Amino acid sequence: MGFFLRTVFLLLALCGSASAAALHVTPIVVDLTPSTQSAMLLIANETNDSVRCQVSAVSWDEAPDGRMLITPTKDVLVFPQLLTLKAGEDRNVRVGTTIPFGTSEKTYRIVIQELPAENHRLRLPTAGLQVLVRFTVPVFLAPAQASVHPQIENIAVSHGGLSFSLHNVGTMHARTEAIRATAKDAKGEPLFDQRWEGWYLLAGRSRDYAVKIPPAFCEKTAAVTVEASTDGDVVKTTQAIPAGACGP
């Protein structure tokens, strides 16, 4: 995805642990609640060299076009912020917050950035390029009452394309596993099928989707069905398309 700054920028989203090059981090999702306001991240160095890394926190939002929006924050605290791990060593990093928990989930990310080796030349490949890894770990501050309620909105066909939005009107994030849009003609025969990979849909946020429909199919489109698989459930909506809607 194009919304991250990276040397090697790895997203740790939907699995139990993750690793890349020098570092292994677990868990890769941190859930904080009013009764559990701190947690531990385990960072392990699985190489034969010492590894230095910096740990920081950022607030996390998602734009409707899919861009990740991150800004520095003091809402989430991490300690220690600088680590030097010997070969095979692992260390715990404490993650916590002291801010009030609200009616809607608050979202952050922990950034774990590998730093250049102190003796830089020892870790340079022969080509002279040192690859540094960067992890981000989602942090969720639980809402007072948890609800996940994604819904499909604003299905439209115009200007030769299909567009719609997926909106989470709940109080906590959803994980969309897959999104699919199907266009059919007046007889119910399929014309066009488009699929998108899933991602996080944060509380109160929308994600916009758009795709061009081949002209031969677009002018025949009489109905569009959009379905999204989220956390094991399926949300599905069908919208009738007026004749001529596909034109300019």
C-alpha cells in the first residue's frame, strides 16, 4: 500500500506475530481497556548481530481514499524508547495510556524503527546498502460500549464507472476481509465483477471505492450488488441503476 513512509515498512495487521529481517515482534495488536491500561510488546533480535531500534507512538486515522493518517501523540506512552538488542536477545517494551476512555474507540500505532548499526560498516552488504526494517503495531483503546456496524452507502453508476462507500457507524473498528461488487443486466445476467482486498475500517470512518466498468457492460447495467465480509459477517446491498446512468 502506498500510504506508508518506508525503508522496508511492514504492516502487522491480521496475524499473531510478525518478523522481517532483524526483528520479531509479538503481539501485533494491542488492546487497552479501562481495566487493562498497559500491555507488553516483546521485541526479539533473531540475527547474529546487535540491533538498535527506536519505539514511538502515533495517532492513527484513515482517510476515505485509503490513506493512513498518522501524527505524533502523547496519548500512548512507550518505555523504553531506545533499545539495543544483542544477537538472539529479546526485550519487553511497555505500552500504556493515562487518557480517558471514550464512547468511541481510539486508535493508535506503535512504530518500531530499526536504526543504523553503531559500527555501520559491520552490517553493510557488499553493495553498500543497509536495509532497515520498520514495524507498526495497532493499538486500540476500547469504547464504553463496543459495537461494529459496517454498512454500504451511496452505490452509483455514472461517467462510465461504479462508486460506493463502506461506512462503519459502530463504536469500534471492523476488519474487512474482502469487498466485492457485481453488475447485472435487466435479465439478471452478470456483466462485471470486481473485488478488493480488505483492511481496517475504523469507528465512524468511511472508505470510498470506485472502478471503471467496460463500456459494453456499463450501458447494460441494471443493478449493482456490493457485499463486504467483515469479522466473519457479510453486509450486502443491491441498488437498481436507472437506464442511461452510465453516460457522461
